[in-house]
Amino acid sequence: MIEMDDTDRKLLAALRRDGRAALSDLAITLGITRATVRARIEKLTQSGEIQGFSVLTRGDLAESPVRALTMLAIAGPGMERIRRQLSGMAQVQAVHATNGKWDIIVQIGTDTLEALDRVLGDIRRLEGVATSETSLLLSTSRYTRT
């Protein structure tokens, strides 16, 4: 891990807002030269701080117009088994381990609300799932495919 300064953090924030921003635009925004922007992006990429760049298309979201996050509390020692089962479900886009009230957050994408309801039923029936809470994703302003 490299030591980042305020300029690096501002550069990352600008790239998060617009990953396709021109180097010259970034230079103006940050008050540094274009060569410095390029060098910092290369440094952040080589160090692994920047893991990559992605493109979000209309089709990426249209394939799963109904999206939700489901938080799960797991009872007993079944965490890894449940994570494997969730990862095997076609509608599950990501499985996140977390801390706090919930043990796992599941990102789900389906084509209809009825399909989402079926998936939620399947998840709730997994042995070891104690409680769950689901929130529908109504809009997305920034999306990164994992």
C-alpha cells in the first residue's frame, strides 16, 4: 500500500465521478500538470490502489431491472456453507461478508418482482438463515461490476 496524499485522494474522487475524464480536464480540476496526473494514475495503478476501470452500459442494468440488497443474520456455524449456496444462485450478483447486525449482504438481480420474491424465499429457507431484511435498489448513480 502506498502513502496517498490529498492530491491522490482528490484524483481518485474525480475518477470515481467520471472514469473517462480527460487527463487535461483532471489536471485543470486538480491544479496540476497533465504529466503529473498521468504519473499519479500510473503510480496508483501499479501499487494496486486502482484495481481497474470499468464501463457501465444500459444493458448491464437492463438485464436485471429489479435489484435488491438482502441482509442476512446467520445462526450457528454455517457461514461458509451458506455463502457457497448463495454464490451458486444465478440471481445472486455478489455475496458480501460484513460486520454489525448482519453477517452477509447479498446483491440480487432479477427481471421481475415475482422472481425476486422467489429468490428471497429460497434464501430464507437456507438452513442457518435466522433473519433477513431486504431493500430494493431504486436508482444507481455509480455502479461498479465486481
